[in-house]
Amino acid sequence: MSPCPRIVALDVRDVRFPTSDHLDGSDAMNPEPDYSAAYVVLRTDAGDGLEGHALAFTTGRGNDVQANAIAALAPFVVGRPVAEVCGDLGGFARRLVHDPQLRWLGPEKGVIHMATGAVVNAAWDLAAKRAGKPVWRFLSDMSPAEIVAQVDFRWISDALTADEALGILSRARAGRDERIALLLDSGYPAYTTTPGWLGYSDEKLARLAREAVDDGFGHIKLKVGASLEDDVRRIRAVREAVGAGVRIAVDANQRWDVQPAIDWMRELAPYDPYWIEEPTSPDDILGHATVREALRPIKVATGEHVANRVVFKQLLQAGSIDIVQVDAARVGGINENIAILLLAAKFGVPVCPHAGGVGLCEMVQHLSMFDFVAVSATMQDRVIEYVDHLHEHFLDPVRVSRGRYAAPTAPGLSAQMHPASLAEYTYPGGPAWAGRT
Amino acid sequence: MSPCPRIVALDVRDVRFPTSDHLDGSDAMNPEPDYSAAYVVLRTDAGDGLEGHALAFTTGRGNDVQANAIAALAPFVVGRPVAEVCGDLGGFARRLVHDPQLRWLGPEKGVIHMATGAVVNAAWDLAAKRAGKPVWRFLSDMSPAEIVAQVDFRWISDALTADEALGILSRARAGRDERIALLLDSGYPAYTTTPGWLGYSDEKLARLAREAVDDGFGHIKLKVGASLEDDVRRIRAVREAVGAGVRIAVDANQRWDVQPAIDWMRELAPYDPYWIEEPTSPDDILGHATVREALRPIKVATGEHVANRVVFKQLLQAGSIDIVQVDAARVGGINENIAILLLAAKFGVPVCPHAGGVGLCEMVQHLSMFDFVAVSATMQDRVIEYVDHLHEHFLDPVRVSRGRYAAPTAPGLSAQMHPASLAEYTYPGGPAWAGRT
């Protein structure tokens, strides 16, 4: 055991799953995704066998670009004392985000920001493993002041100050132990996107929707946006299959301009869609506000492509959205997601995370559970997305049953994959890709 | 000569200039930039010796990430017929932007979008060289319908339709020949940032400001945002040096939150700053609107880090800015910049491009001159930024004298660098970097 253990390596791997073979995961903007992970491992010389694992998610082409960007962050990580990184994750994240040269590549958006997020999340995984706690619990056991120290308030102080954040977190101390016990006992509500991919037949869609409801889900999601006629037929089939009591969200994956979003959704309104997700560009704060105003009471949701806390801040300031869809692998890691959870709490808007892909369910469940214990202190109208893909590749996969996520108990962020899966799906050299590329 | 010439290679090079040796280019957020180019060359088998050259600009670290992203676009380019690419640059740009897998890395922002912009701009360089025209003239000689066909109206149709764009361009046909003659005769107005870098002493600042005015500039720019006390002293020294008739813009390079931007600028207001540039996050549409409202009549400008046309659209819709600062290498290339010029014309807001860096002056002059001839049809309150750095590395460098850019006459986008410069400054292997890395 080294007297002052250091991070000695940042390993990156391009891992891709040939999911485009089937139409699982197909939507109006992503017709043929190959779900992929730019996978990062932080190794130390502590001699305790603990590593930090996390990933940036992509849909195939470009996963090499994402992996390369993560590798470019190695000089900020390798050689640093483990205790320094894990003892001040807020400072660690800020150093990455504010590098005066790298920030030109964003700032705080796109490839370089997702790379930062992956490295920051790997550091959280390592820190939580060293503490022997799952990340949701590691976060929830911090004091309000410690949590505030994780957050970069630059550019959001007009909507949320550190003092306000401290107030939100301090008020949420009441009932904390009961909420932890409740989570451990009965988990957190989920909704499922499994039935609703665009590539499925109406018959398969209706059957899967019924099965989901029978399986305990009270909320399902349908992809829309490719053909209005098809969408009307599909949502009608699903509504008939599940009855009036089940929430049916629809997701356009950014397919529309502002007015077409309104017009299209009015055709689906008779079938009582619960929310419209990504009606238009994730950058269009004003556009979402117009869509929301026009479509009430249908809710508007977005977030999986929202680049950072500054855009979320404005979506909330402008009253653009009813649902904040945090993503574990889009923004600058857990630190920035804490800022987004606090903004959502300030504005009283529920957080319903985006998940699916590969590893996103595993990671994002920790954020919702932390939100429940220590930030919003409620599960009211909150659900975590669930998609039943690719969980078998993880050491600590999500456990979803009767429409609820069980609280993870293994230490870390749950993003660590089996070595055999990494070897099999490494691109382009892994056996899964033999003869394909 | 091949009967159907094709693009046979997309070459990328990581080129960096050690500009951090001096404090040229220093500002409040970029204290030590090494101006860099992720440089791209499209080669063909046409046998005519023509190549397409362009670049993405960065400030040093991460230029390898940017270059790698450009290289990842090769499969979209290599093997395509030259006539197909150069004959439908709008379609070419849309295919790159809308790739269903790569778009996950943005969408339309950051590293992948700048990579798209570099490749699209290289195609424009090639197309203009084949036509034997500088890009500004190549664009200006298109019909309104041909120009409209360059633009992707997705996500901006709520602010600008193709029909409205056609109307703007058609109205600008009147007086077109006179404006071309005027440009060729007396060029386009410039402003200079050369005096105002943060690393300069007050004495050097005042001396350079006076020299700039003596040299014919009626508009100069000063970097601010590191120290309020220093900024007050510096702008006072410059105002005293140049007198009341010269416009002094100030540039905070995103340093402030919303209220601090307002408070800080009120201290500088007595010295009559013409605009405040990048007061806060480039993503903060609502924040810029608040700053602008509070600081009238000081103008608010931004753009060099504005990710795409959707954010520019909203900055205009929300009345956030007085000045649109297009950048040649931030968005998805000339096609998206045409959309931004058209949006600015629709909202009646002047375009004053960001330039400097390496090659940005060379490229962006073409956009302003095209805007004058064919879009806004005016130079009123419009100036192109000028910085006297690194022009010696270009085959067709900008020619600025008496405060005006001369209209380029050589075919292409003016971004082609001397082979000797590319060799000298290639990172990390070039002689300029020997012993440094």
C-alpha cells in the first residue's frame, strides 16, 4: 500500500453493441442506433483493488471521437493523489471544466463536456467504492454544506444561489432516515419505453404495452414523429390496450419545428398523452415555452440532449417544461447534475430521468434516489425511465420489478461492466464485430 | 483527368502556434492561449491542382480532439464525386449534420459541429476555386433561390421561413452591382482588438490605441473582466488616449454571471463603452436579455461561442443582443452562417463578425462581404474584427489598411496556409515545438 496512493492510469475503451440488427432503440431521429459506451477506468496504486468506472453513451459512429476526448483528459487525472480527487470532487470537476484551453471546445457542451462527465463520474464511482456505499447513499450522507460544495454556481446564480441551495438541502433533512428506509424497502417508481420503439408493429406494440401494465408499470412511453397517420393509429392501439388509467408519454426525439410540434400533438391529444418529450431542438428554450403554452394540459419534457445547467436554468426560468429529464452521461457528471436537481427543486418541477442506452439506467437511478432523500424529498409524479436492454453486461445491474427500481446496495455508481463484455464488444476488434466492419 | 473526378482524401493536421509565449491573445477566460488550427484538406483526382482547405480554430489543448473529430467525417466525403459535393453544398452539409449516429455527439454543437463546419468550409473553398471566384463573390453570384437551397431551416422556421428568406434575398438584388463595385474599390470597415489584450501594460495599451486611431480605425476593443479596478483604469486611459469620437468596445469573454455583468459594466459606463461582448455564458439567452435591458444604451454582443442557428434565433427573438458576432469556424460552416445572416437581416440586427485566432479573419471577411452584397445590403454599424496575428502563414492573407478590409480576389475561402508553415507548426512534431513538449 502506497503511503499516498495516486491515480496511475485513465484507460479508455470503445465498446459498441450492434443493436441496429434489430429495431430495439429505433426512433424518429435515431433509426439505427448501435448503443455504445466510451468506457473509462481510473486505476490507482492504493492496492485495495478499487477502480473508478463510468462511461459516455453514444449511438455508434463517433464513439471513437468520444473515447479520444476522454483520453485527452488523462493529464488532469493521472498522477493526482486519490485522497485529493475523492476528497474534493467539486474542485476536481471544476478544474476539468474550467481548463482555459479545453473549454474552447465547448464551452461546457458536446463531446468535451460528455468526456468531462465520464471522467468525473468515474471519480465518483471510485470515491463511493472507497466509502463502501452506493453513490445515491454516499451523496445522501453528505451534509448540506458538503453537497453545496460540489456545485459550480457560475452562470446560474441569477436563478439559484449557494445560500438558496443550502436552504433547500437543509429543509430536506427532515424525514431523511424514513425516506432512506422507504427506498431500501420498496424502491423508486419506473416507467418503461420497452414497448414503444418505432420499428415495432402495432400488434407487437399493443402486446408489449399490455404486458408492461400487467408487469406493474403505470406509465409507458411511445416513440412518435415519423408519420402522423402511423402515430395516431399507434397511440390509439396502445390506449385501447392499456385503458384510461395508464400514463402514455410520447417522445418525438427532436423531430419537429415549433408549429409542427403543436399541430402534430393536437392530433394525438384525444388519446390523452401524458407528456410530449423532445418536441423540438434541445437548445430551443423559447420554442419549448411556445409548445407548452399551446398544448396544456399535455406536459412538455426534455433533457437527454440538454447540454448543461445553463440551458436547464433557462428552461425553468422561461416555464418551458413540466418535466426535467436529467441524463447521467450528457452533462459534466454528477456535480453538474446536482446543480440541475437543485434548480428543479427551486422551481418545483419534477425530475424524471432519461435512461436506456447502455448503462444509463444503472447510473441515473442514483441521482433520482439522492433527489428523493436529500433534495426534492418527494416521489410525487417522478419516475425513472427503464428500458430492458443490455443490463446483463453490468456487474451490478438495475433490478426493476413490479414497475419499481430497487435501491442499489453495492458500492459505487453501478456502471462497471463485466470484463468479458468489454472484450466481446470492443470496437472494432472484439469478436462481436468480427466480419462486420 | 478523370471523367468523374472524386474526392480522394480528407487530410487533417494538428497545427499549433506557441502564442502563449507572449500575452498576445490573453483575456479573462483565456489567459494563455496557443492559437491552433485543426486543419483539413480535401484532395481530388480531378487533375486540376485544386484542393479544399479550411480549419477549425482552438486555443491549444484539445486541438488533437478536434482534428480527430474532423478525421471521423472522412467516410462522408472520401469517394464522393466532386461535382455532386460542389454542386449541392446544401445537401452535402445536411448529410453531415443529420447523420443519425454522429448527431448524438452534439446535436449541432461543440467538437462534432466544429468538425462539420471545417469540412463544409473546405468543400466551399474547393467549389469556389473551381468557379474561379473568392467565396464572397461565389456566394453573391448565386440566385436568391440557390442561396435559400444552402440553408437548413429545421428548427428555425418559427422565426424565418424559406419564403421569407427568399424575400430578403430578392429585395437585396437592387443595387447589387454597385455594392460589388464599392467593395472592390474601398473594402469593408474593420475594428481592431490588437491594442486591448489583458496582458498589456496601461502604457502599451494607450500607445497601441492611439496608433490604431492614427492608422484609420474608428473602433477598437479592450478585454475586461479580470479586475474591476484595472478595467476602470484601463478604459479611462484608452478613452483619454483616443478622445470621444472613437468607439471603444469591451469584451468580458463570458467571465460574469448576470447581475455581476450589470454591476461591473455600470462602473465602466462613464467611459462610454460601445458594446459589451460576451458578458456571460454564450448559452444564456435570457441572461443576455436581462443584461441588455439593464445596460441600455450600451450594446450587447455575442456569437463566437454561440453553438448554432437555434441559439442565434433565440438571441434575436428574445431581444438579447444588439450585435450578431458570427464566427467562421464555430457553427456548421458557411451554410449555417448563411442562415444566421438571414436571421440577423430578418430581425434588423447588424452582423459584426468575431475574428482573430488563426485564419478567422481570412475566412469571415467573405461572410460580411456576402452579407453586404446579397443579404443586409448595408454596412451601417457593421465592422469585421481585425487582429494582426499570424496572417503571414496564409497564401491569401487579409489586407487591412486605413481601418478597412480589402475585398479578396483570389479564388476560394482564403484559409489555405503555406506548406512551410504547416510543417513548422505541426504539433507535436514540427520544429517550432522541438524541446517544448
